[in-house]
Amino acid sequence: MSVPREIRTDRLLLRRWVQSDRASFAELNADARVMEHFPSVLTRTESDAAVDRIEAHFERHGFGLWAVEVPDRAPFIGFVGLAVPSFDAHFTPCVEVGWRLAVDRWGRGYATEAARAALAIGFGPLALEEIVSMTVPDNHRSRRVMKRLGMTRDPADDFVHPSQQDHRRHVLYRLQATDFNASHRPA
Ligand SMILES: CC(C)(COP(=O)(O)OP(=O)(O)OC[C@H]1O[C@@H](n2cnc3c(N)ncnc32)[C@H](O)[C@@H]1OP(=O)(O)O)[C@@H](O)C(=O)NCCC(=O)NCCS
């Protein structure tokens, strides 16, 4: 089974990035509310560099952080998808599920809906045994998404992020293929 180029959910389309996404993504990355739990907001140059890294990840791995669209309503609302972390930690190598949406799209269940579709790719065509997710302890919105997805945290997995920009403590959530597949078996 191969990874589909586009993924459709009830309300969303997850797709590869197009040039016009870059301006909207830069706007989102310049919003202090979106970036509250990151080391800083991003400049246009930093935001474009992030898209370049996302594209390179798709080329290398065949999957990545998909651009999310609300068909007929919003051409780009952020990203949701799967990524291989580029740093070393006690739980790497691994695949993580991640999300970042524009503030005016929060509170509608879009992140959880898109992430379930991404997990189905990870545990389906990619045949992963485990997918993780990580954030700082205060990012309760993101942690709620992780819990809604059935991910669980063992405090023994907490870690200090090793990237140069971000040495803060992070919490790690894990989800096993067996648990995801058991809860998504067709009735
Ligand atoms: C993390 C983030 C994606 C979460 O977004 P979110 O909108 O809270 O999460 P969801 O899309 O799953 O939506 C769930 C909320 O929508 C509500 N909702 C409304 N309509 C809904 C529907 N039709 N279906 C499901 N949920 C719905 C739910 O009740 C829930 O609200 P609650 O958390 O207040 O109980 C968002 O806050 C974000 O982009 N943050 C900035 C980037 C970031 O921190 N990323 C994570 C780094 S690790």
C-alpha cells in the first residue's frame, strides 16, 4: 500500500503544499497566539524555510506535514501530519504526529479530524508500530488533541528538547498501532 497524494476527511483535504500556501503560513507563524508555546514567532524568511524543510521531508520519506484545506471554504488553514524528528532523544528514531492551525480555525475539531487521518496513514500504508507526539507541559490545547486521539503519557518519558532554540522540558505521548487499529475497526 502506498501513501495517497491527497487525503480527504469528512470536512478537510490534506494535500501537498502549493506556492500560495506560503503567504498564509507566514501570517500564521507571525501570530503570537499560534506560537505561544514555541520559542518565538517566525519571520517570512523563517516561515518559508520551514516549508522548504517540509517539502524536503516529503521527498525523502514519502509522507510529511500536509497542508490542510477546508474545501470550498478556506484554501489553507495550517498543517497536520507525520514527521521524523531531526534530533536525537531517548525515543528516537520515531515518527511524530503534529499540527499547527490558524487561530480562527481552532475549536472546531479540525486538528483531531486531520490527525486521525494522518494516524490512519501511519498505521496503515506506512505500517508503523508506534507514533508519538510532544509538546511543552503548558500547551493544554495540543495535549487535549493528543488525548482525544487516544495517546497516553508516561511522565518517565518527559525530556528536555535538545534543539538549540528550545531547551525546555517537553511531555511525550505515545500511541501503539494495536490500540489505534482496535478503536478504528469498522463496526
Ligand atoms: C493545538 C491546536 C491544533 C489545537 O486546536 P483545537 O482547535 O483546540 O483542536 P481540535 O481541532 O481538535 O478541536 C477541538 C475543540 O473543538 C471543539 N469542537 C467544536 N466543534 C467540533 C466538532 N464538530 N468536532 C469536534 N470538536 C469540535 C471541541 O469541543 C474542542 O474544544 P475544547 O478543546 O475546548 O474542548 C491549535 O491550538 C494550534 O494550532 N495551536 C498552535 C500550534 C501548536 O501549539 N501546535 C502544537 C505544537 S506541539
